[in-house]
Amino acid sequence: MGYINAIIILAGINIIAALGVAILTGYTGLFSIGHAGFMALGGYFSAILVKEFGVHFVPALLAGGLFAGLTSFIIGYPAFRSRLRGDYFAIATLGFSEAIRLILNNTREIGFIKTGAAFGYMNIPGHTNLWVVIGAVVLAIYFAHMFVTSQYGKNCIAIGQDEVAAQMMGVDLLKTKLLALFISAFYAGVAGGLLGFYFAYLSPSFFTITKSSDLLAAVVFGGIQSLIGPVVTAFILIAVPEVLRALAEWRLIIYGFLFVVVMIYRPQGLFGYVEMNLHFARAWWQRLRRPVAER
Amino acid sequence: MTASNEILSLRNLTVDFGGVRAVNDVSLSLQRGEMVALIGPNGAGKTTIFNLITSAVQPTAGEILLNGKSILRKSPDQICRLGISRTFQNIRLFPQMTAYENVELGLHSTPHYSLAEAFVRTPRARQIENDTRKKALELLEMVNLQEYAHARAASLPYGLQRRLEIARAMATSPQLLLLDEPAAGMNEDECNELIELIRKIHQQMQYTIIIIEHHMAVVMELCRDSRIYVLNLGSLLAVGSPQEIQNNPDVIRAYLGERKNARDFSAS
Amino acid sequence: MELFIQQLVSGVSIGAIYALLAVGYALVYSVYNFTNWAFDAFMAFGAFMAFVGISSLFMPFWLAMILSILLTILLSVGAESMAYRPLRERKAPRLFMMISAMGVNLAVVNIINLIFGGTFRKFPVESVQPIFVGNVSIGRMDLIAGLISFGVLALLWLFLYRTRWGLGIRASAIDIQTAALMGINNNAVAIIIFVITGVLSAIAGVFYGIKYAVYPMMGIVTIKAMIASIVGGLGSLPAAIVGSMLLGVLETLVSGYISSSYRDLFSFLFLIVILLFFPNGLMGKNVDEKL
């Protein structure tokens, strides 16, 4: 039971971070390979608040998300301001997350706070349990859904489909992209916080490119412009390697091949362009009810 | 006509692209409510003029005034909010969105409620969304696309995509509408429908319209009572009524350089 | 002063390696408008193949280098024909191209990791005495790496500007569709470009491996090359070289005078500062999308 608990908790945390990547990469079309960096920022920040300053862990999680979100502007602003899309930003995210990891790796202490450099930040109070994670996942899905179906979210989708046309139709590219990035980093930050409160310690080695690739994989396999897709795949991608240990070392190789295969044969992913909404459910239901001959 | 009625003024616009002068000292003035056409052989710089007006390209020299105020160095989205909207020569709809969503985007490219309201969707926000939905459907109806509202934009036939682009451009509530080859690839019937449509929106919405078009029949019909600007090799070659343009020897010579257009031209 | 000159030489030699990589990125970017994320895997692959050639097949250095170049060309062209061409042909969005490239990268790096393990290996070349110029010692390998890199770049320049094929590539960089209409075979251009990419990444991989170490994740250094090509101006070859030299020298000075652990941090801050003040890079043009 404890083992299943652990898998669900880790999968839940992965889902929250993947939702962040979904909003940024899946909806807004901005390629991120550095979300591990935002997880690290949020994780350390909220852990420090709780352990060193005695803050309750819920506001600490939110503060960690906020911190990650605000820091994201350091790369977001310069990268989005220049007109070339995508590439600058993707490189900046990768550089940023590596920089964060390097800083953490070389920082033994910040003032009186012993962050422990490469050994990790120890003795974080363990607040994350199954119910906390389930609650957080439900809220995360709810708010992500509210966002992507709002006028703000639809502007993000427009940018993802044709940035130039979106701008010509009046969408403020800089503001909208920064907003998507902020929310996305916020999600990753909260996920990082939950991770720290679960393991009771944080190490820079949690937040490597491998972690970022995992998150990207959830979105690529789950589908562009979909929330349900990344949620399902984020869960599968944690659960399957845990269950099939033998697969562990092959995991990234398989991901790599699947990236190519998915892009070539099913670029919309498992659930691409499918919204978790009633409209979809209704259409599906009507399709089912129609006589087979008409289908 | 008083100067205060002038909506758009291009003054001595010049653009160089790496040594090539794409637009050369072009001036043009438009009164509110006018519909004029911009014609010329391929590569004459017509689309570049639209790109200049919408700030997709910055001029090397010259000035662009909207309602008497300079709009140079503004971003394309600011230009849109100031009331200039356009369609594209190579259609640029949001391909995976439905027709309805494409139009809706033009309506809410500047969201009408706060971010906090977006997350909790207050009754006010829902009301705003309902209003937006109604308006989007109205616009679709205006261009006769209501039955395709929930079809993916990319799946629509070419002619309908062009009409959808017009509806999307209208959604940003422009004062000035720039139509870049709206009749491209249309047959005669479709052209006639398009003429009807453009006339209708011109009158009902009181837009000022500039239209770039190769179908001379469409141009001559739409600009019956106004002017046509002829562009050749980046420079303004002639301005005048359809009759004047048709009989202008310079224009005919410029067009004879290009067989296909010359045929179009004589056919009208 | 001696230290400064030593650092400068070392910076130029690492800059030359960055330049090889940055030019590879710029070449692909200028024609296909996407960043070839698989490049770092090619580089690690090249380094490992030379490593195997020397340590297991007992080849001399130059032969191992040729082996590595040939195999990396195969990998590069293979990736292009299997992972990129199908997407290019149906004009898929750039995001898809990037994801596909990322996939190639993940697969290749992790296959290397599976076969060789994640450990750092010393490249099996005998360490040679540095050359002394006065009191300044200059690493022989730094010198060789710098010279060969510049030689390769010069050859590439000759190829691009003095041959018909080069002309075809440059035409494709301006407008690939028009180039195709004018009778340039797009697939041939792609193969040439990815052959060049393979050569560049293999050489860079070997020299980088010699300078530091050979390990599966060594390709992460290509992020420096990307930074360099952004600093110079994306999509332009001379700009990529200038950016690389600048970054190589600056970061070597930082690690020499401040601390080597802040070297990578510096490169990243440098990128942000450049993007803030020169949004198109130092020498880049403002690139507008065609409407």
C-alpha cells in the first residue's frame, strides 16, 4: 500500500508540473526544456519558508510557485522581446535551469540557511501525503482548465497556432507569453515544493535535464492543446517505469524514439486538441448514439 | 472635404530591403468611409504597403498618420487596437481553431475581464463571454459562414477561408480595413458574391477600406465611384477613377509586362 | 600578464570548438529555421567513436578521427532522413521539428549512456609538453584544436562561397521554395547540410573530449554554442564565429580570474544581457516573417 501511495504521490506531483508545461508548450507553443529549474526554485523557496521561518506549508507552496513565476521573467522578458520565437526561448530555458542547478550545487549556505550544496537541503518537514497531493492535483486541473478556456487562454492558443496573425489581430505577444510563462512556472514551482515536502530533502540532482525531458514527454505524448492528455501521460510515465524497473534504463531511449514517431505519425499526441469539457463529452455521446451505419 | 475627415495619410513612404527599394516615395490620403483599391503587377510593393500600415515592416523614410497622429514604431497589436485590421494574401487563419473561434479571437484579443475573473469565472465574466459569443456568431452570419461555425478553419474550402479572414478582421472593430487579394482563386460567381459582401460591410459598418486585388472586374466594380491607386516597381504610377486608369497609357504599358494580368485587364 | 595570454589562447581554442558547433547550428537554422537539438548528441557520438577507435581498435589518432567523422555523418544524415525530412515535407510547424530533434537527441545520448555508462573518461591521447613562448606556456592540443577548427571553417567558407553546391545552399537559405523552383534539389541540399553538420560535430566532439573528458552528457556544452550563435546573431555564419570567440575568451577569463564554477553561470548571464540590449544578437539582422 505504501508503495502504491508513493507512486500516486510522485505521479501527482509530475502531473502538476506537466500541466505547467502543457500551458506553455502545448497551448502557447513555446518550447521549454528547462522546467526542472522552476521546480527547483519553487521547491527550495517553499522548503526554506517552512523549515527556517515556520510558515505553514500551504502558503509556503503558493509562495514557492510565485517565486518561480516571478523568476521566470528573467528569461521570459529578454527572450520574448526579441522577435524570433521559439529557439531563443528554448535555449534560455535550458540555460536557466542549468544555471539554477549550478548555483544550488555550489551554494553551501545562504546566510544562516544551510542549503547543503550538492548534498542537498536536509530535514525538510514532511507535509506531502496522498490527500494533499490529490487535493493539489484537482485544484491544478481545475484552474488550468479555467485558464485555457478563458479569453486569456484562447489568446495563448492563437499565439501557438500563428503568432504573427495573433499579433495582427491585436494580441499583445509579450504580455500574453509572459502570462503563460508565469502560470507555467508557478505550477512547476508548486510541484517542486510538494516534492521537497514529500522526500523531506531536496537535492540539485533532482532537477536535471532528464526531469525537464520527462515533463516535455508528458506533453508531447499527451497531446498539443490538451490538458487531459498530459495528465494521463504524466501519470503513466511515472507509474510504468516504477512498476517495470527493468525498463528504467531504457526509458529515455524509448521516449526519444517516441518523440520522433509521434511527431511524424500522430503529432496531435494521444489527446491532441481534445478539451476536457462537456462539449466534447456531448459530441462523443451523440456519436455513440448514432446508428453504426452513419459513423 | 476637410482635413479633419482624413483617416489615413501615407507621406513619402520609402522602404529598402537590403539594397532593393520595395516602396519608393509613396504618398496616399484616405477620407473616412472611402473604399479605394491598390493595384499593380506582382512585386509592385502592394502588400509591403499593407505591411507598413500594420507595422509589420518599418519604413526607411516617410510618415504614416492615422487620424492625424503618427503610428510609426508602434507594434502590430497596438496598430490593431488603434483600429486598423487586415486580411492576408497567403491566408493566415488559426488552422486548428474553428471558424467561430477564429472570429471570437478578434473580439477578445484584448481580454474584457481580469485574470482573477478568468480563474473563477465570475457571473460578470460569463456574461461577457456570452456577449462575445453572440457577436462572433453575428459576424459569421454577416459573411454567410454561420453553418460552418464549428468547422476547423483549415478544413474550409479556400473561398470560405477568405471570407472567414474578413470576418476575423471585422471582429477587432476596425475603422480601417485592409483586404489583401480577397478574390484570389475565386471563380466568377464567387467574385460576385464577394463584391456583394464587401459592399455590404462597407455600407453597414462604415469602414474605410483599402483593397489589393488582381481581379480587375472586382476592382472596377468596387471602386466605381472612388479611386484606384496603381503601383509599379514600388512607385505610384497613377491615381484615378476606373475609367481614367483603364485609359492611362502608362498603366497599360506596366501591365503588358505581365501577360496574365494584361489579359485580366482587357477582359474587364 | 603571462596568465592573461595563456587564458587568451585557451579561450580562443575553446572558442574555436564553439565556433564549429555554432556554425553547425547556424547552417541548419539558416535553411530550415529550426534549432537542431540533436546536435549535442552527434557531438557526443563523434567523441565516443573516436574514443572507441583509439582505445579498442588501437587506431592512430588521425584514423580514429576519420572513423568518427564518417560515422557521425551517417548518424546526422540518418537523423535528417528519418526524423526531419518527413516533417519538412508536410510543412509541419517548427515546434514539431524541435520536438523531433529533441527526440533524436534523447535517444542517441541515452543509447551511448546505456552502452558506455555515465562515467567521465579521459580521452586516450598522450599528453604532450606545452610549447613555451617566453614564459607563456601554450597547450599543444589547444593549438592543434584551434588550427584544425579554423582550417575546417575556412574550407566550409570556400565550399559555400566558391562552389556551385555552396551557391545552392545559400540560395536555399534565402528562400527554400523558390530555390526548389529554380531547380535546386531540396533533398540534396539537406543531405549536404547534414553531412557538414556531421563533420563539424564530430571534430568538435573529439577536441572537446580531449580538452575535458568524454562522457554521454558532454553534448550539453552545445548550449554554449547556441548561446554563442545567439550572441552573434542567429542564422548567420560569421556572426556565429564572432559570438563563439567572444564567449570562449570571456568565459575562460572568468574561470581563470574568478572561479571555474561560475564559468557556465557567466555564459548564461551573458546571454540574457545580450538579449536585453541586442535583441537580434550583436551582428544579427532583424528577421521579419514573410507575410
